[in-house]
Amino acid sequence: MQPSRPFNFLLWSGLPLLVMALLLLVDVPRLDFALANLFYDPQTGFIGRHSAFLEDVLHDRAKQAVILLGVLAVVGFVASLLPTRLRPLRRPLGYLVLALGVSTAIVMPLKAVTAVQCPWSLAEFGGVEPYSPLLGHHAFVDKPGRCWPGGHASAGFSLLALYFVLRDRRPRLAKVALVGALALGGLFSLGRMMQGAHFLSHNLWTLLFDWMISLVCYRLVLYRPAPAPEALAEDEVASLSSS
């Protein structure tokens, strides 16, 4: 098999980890509240709370489309285990199933553990619950939050896996997939922010998680490093001696 195109794993894993650290250190709530206020009217609530387009199309139908893609990936992977035309794609399809599955599967457990409230539940935005930071004391409430990280954003950002599936086979198409996944995840994030379902930081964490999951899975499943110069020299000597 041909080796993978060069990829700087240290850089592209280090940068997201650095951003994660900064999110834990800087005053993120101030920015979150400032942006949320742009979409909030004290008289009517969040401008997208009752939008049929945001709820029915951009949320429900769009998520169903991503789920369908995941189902097709699973079906394709199962078919690749059999003597079919998909057999040469077994590893890429397996990677896609793994990356998509992990990216979406971690959302609900993290929501349950962190118990972060949605903006629409907070007293500052017409709700009744007090704000609780990601890390630190959480006030006791009857209904713990389930809003961190952004679940709908994960439906879009999980498609970052398509970039890694394509980068060694179709580099140009891989760049299109990368831009498309970022744009779709960003659109989903914006829609939910307009509805009051998430703060910006909730969705940013989702992007960082999904990128790291896709990256690690790529390194473990698909990436094939180029052979070292010593190994190439040994292969050339062996081929010459055999001839």
C-alpha cells in the first residue's frame, strides 16, 4: 500500500489541546452571554425559539440526514467484510464508522456528567435556573442541565471524518469535505444558539472533541507512514541482490 501524505500530528493535535486549555482558563461565560444576548429579546425570548425552519429543517431533518449517512457507512462496512466490490474500502469504511460513532456517542454521557444548563433555562434569559460553570460548584436544581457539549453541532462536526477518509485518496475532495463539515457544524451551531439551546463555547468544545476523535482514529486506522530512508536502502539492496 502507498504511504499516506505527510501530516503534522504534533501540530494538529497540539493546537486543539491548547484551545481546550484556554477555554478552561479564560473568562468564557462573558463572551457566551454577550453573544447570547444578540439573539435574545426580553419580551419574546430567543429569536429562533419558535422557528419552524430552525427546529424542523435545520435541526430534525438535518440530523436525520447525518444519521442516514452513518447507517450507510455501517451497511457499507458490513458489505466490505464480504466478497463484494466494497472489500478494498473495508478500512476506510471501518474508520468512518468508528469516527462517526465515537464522535456522536460521547455527547450524551458528557451531558449527563457535566449537567450544564441551556441558555433558555437560565434566569438571565427568562428561565429559572442559576448559571453553573463547566468546572466548579453547581447549584442543586430539580432538573440538571443537559447542554454541554452541543449535540446538534456534533452531527455536523462529526463529518470531519470525511476529510481524513479522503485526504490520501482524493486530496482536493478532502479539502471540500473539510470546509463542508466546518460550515455545516457552524450552521448547526448558529441555529441552536439562535434558539437558546447552546452557548458558543458548548459548540466550540464539540468541534474540538470531534476533530481530536477523527484525528486519533485516522492515526490508528488509516495513516501509513512513509518508510524510513534506512528501510528504503535495505529494500533496494535486497532487490538488487535478488536480481
